[in-house]
Amino acid sequence: MRAKITRDNLKAFDPEIRQIEKEIVTFFKEKGAEFGAKDPMFMTVLAYFYVRERLTQQDLQDLSGFSAGTVSSKVLRQLVEINIITKGIIPGTHKHLYTMDQPTVVFSQFFLPARKILSKCEDELKQTKAHLISHASEMRRIKGFSGMLAAVTLLQRYVHLFSTLIAEMKKEAENRVKK
């Protein structure tokens, strides 16, 4: 379990660690869109939870620069609703503390939209390969046909492998949650 993040130590990270944190946040924002993930604000807040696990709304405002309304209504509520974070109270205060207990689960959920894309690619590659094979007698005359067929076959294997890997990550994450 990581040390509790408080208002006093929020920005006390070593400058090199803060820089790495900023790079992680940038990665989440940029790569999230590639996998069909939520908007950049959502991905920014998600990244801070991934790095720090426990944050208040004020912490998120300080880290992200977003307004209280944006953090609260547009992001935190969504994260709580989809069970990525939980909402609690800091004892002796009226402040909410939001916690990401299972970063592994979140990581696997991050790639779930990619599984749909990969499934579609797998189907298209299967159709392409079937078309190439069914028209092989005419297409063999085309220079590069055998290389094209080999490339489609190889791509089909890689897409299937990656899709299987994501499915296994999801199962592993679910098993960790059950423990």
C-alpha cells in the first residue's frame, strides 16, 4: 500500500518523479483516444489515480488544473459509476477521498475497446485471406502475391494473439478482484 497522499505532500514528489508522472498522464491522454477511450479530461484524471491511487477532489484540481466542477461532475462521478474508483470520507473531515483499489483491473478495462477493434480486424483478415486463396489461380500471376498472402496470414496470427492476451489480462484482473 502506498503512503497516503495529503495536501501537504501532494507536490512534494521529487522533480524527476513528477516529470515521470506527467509523462504517464500524457501517455494516457494520447493513447486512450487510440483505443476508443474517453475524452482527455477523463484520461488525465484516470492517469493520476493510476499513479497515486488515492486523491481528493482538491488534489485532482491541483494536479490537473481542471476546475472543481469539471473534476466533480464530468469525471469523478463517471469513475465512481463505472466502479473504477470508490468514494469515501476522510475521517474527521467532510472531504471525500476517492480511491482506485485495483489498478490492474483498470488497466485491463482500458484495453477492452481494443478487443472489439481487433475482433473486427481478425474477421476482415480472415475474409481477405479467403478471397486471396479462392482467387489464387488468377492472382499468382501478380508479382508479390505469395508475399501478400504470407503477410495477411502473419497479421491474422498476431491480431489473434494480441486479442487473446487482452482476454487473459481481463481474466487475471477479475481473479485478483475476487481474492
